[in-house]
Amino acid sequence: MTRLSVNINKIATLRNARGGNTPNLLETAKKCEEFGAQGITVHPRPDERHIRYSDVQDLKNALTTEFNIEGYPNREFIDLVLEAKPAQVTLVPDPPNVLTSNAGWNTLENFDLLKEVVSEFKNAGIRVSLFMECEGRMIEAAKKIGSDRIELYTEAFAENFLQNKENAIRPYKDAAEITLKNDLGLNAGHDLNLDNLAFFASSIPSLLEVSIGHALISDALYYGLENTIQMYLRQIKSENN
């Protein structure tokens, strides 16, 4: 069964726009869990423009579902994750100034860096996922690095979905097969939404987790947070039965 992890970065962005603590990030995360989310994802960045480093420890102490921390593995991020000890860390190749994640790892060029970091996290009992595109040799290198899972970067799927959904999903189905052959777990995220999620989940039966933030929080403005989370869960569950 595919699990839904809600990325709450946008809640932090809204909070930070006015200062103070409205909306309350911690209470929103707990409500997401109460409404059915099976995990919470955050992506702290060095400038703390949305998630603050202090938020991470507050969330770790309060959450009852799976906690996933995303980020680029500089030393400050590594130390933050080791202190928080989430269930999962997802490593992304973002430089500090990018607006949002926009590429997967080149695991061949970054093999030594990633192998060292992955080993450090795994020694601390933290599951590691690498943010990846659909290139087979990169996925195979992720296995050699020691990663437990990969997270497929789904922007290209979302962009091409309305034009030709079969063509859009094909590289991801191929990547999922390679992932399984290499005994890696499979996550996915970026631009998945109520229009394309059900098709993606039904096409990738090995999918363990989707991480969704921007679209879900935006939909919550129209439908309400509880209803929106249930809508996303129905997209997943209807295609897993």
C-alpha cells in the first residue's frame, strides 16, 4: 500500500510571511496525521525561508507517524538529521539558492560523497532515500552507494500527463522495474496532484510512498485540509485495491 507523506513547507512559508506562529506549523502537522496522513515531510534550507531548523526538533518530539527530512547533505544538515533521528532522510542535490528541487542526483559523479553520507545516516539507524530521475545506471549506482530507497522526481511525468499519460508514465515504469531488480524501495514526489496521482499510483504497484506538498496545501484552500487529505488518500487507495 502506498503511503501519503504531507510536505508542510508551504505552511511554514505562510507563517514566516507575517512572523509569529500563525498558522501553527506543529498543530498543522498533527492535524495532517489526525486526518489520515501517514507521514510528514519537511525540507529545511540554509536560509530557513520556510522550515526552520528549530521546527525539526519540535516536529520530531510531537509526530506519531513517519517523519521524513529532505535536504542537501552539507554538514549542518547532516548534524540536524542525526540529532532529530527521523524515520527517513531524503537526500536532494539542491544548491542553497534554488526555489525548489529541480533535478535528481548524478550518483556516478557524486558517488563518494553520497556513499559517505549514506553510511553515516544508516549507522544512526535512519533509512536513506535518494532523489532520482529515471536513468537506470544512476539507480544502479544508488544501490552500490548503500541507499535503502530512491524517490523518483515526477515533474516530467506531471508536465506530460495531459498530453499523453501513457508516454509520460513509461520512463517511470521502467525505472520502477530497475529499482525492484536492485532491491531498493521506491518513493515518488514533485507535482503529483489530484489529477495525476491515481494514474501514477496504479501504474507503479511497487510504490511505497508519495510526498506531496504544494498541490495538497493549495487544494486545502478550496476544500479544507481534512477533506483534501482524504481526497488524496482516496486517489491512492482506489488504485491499490
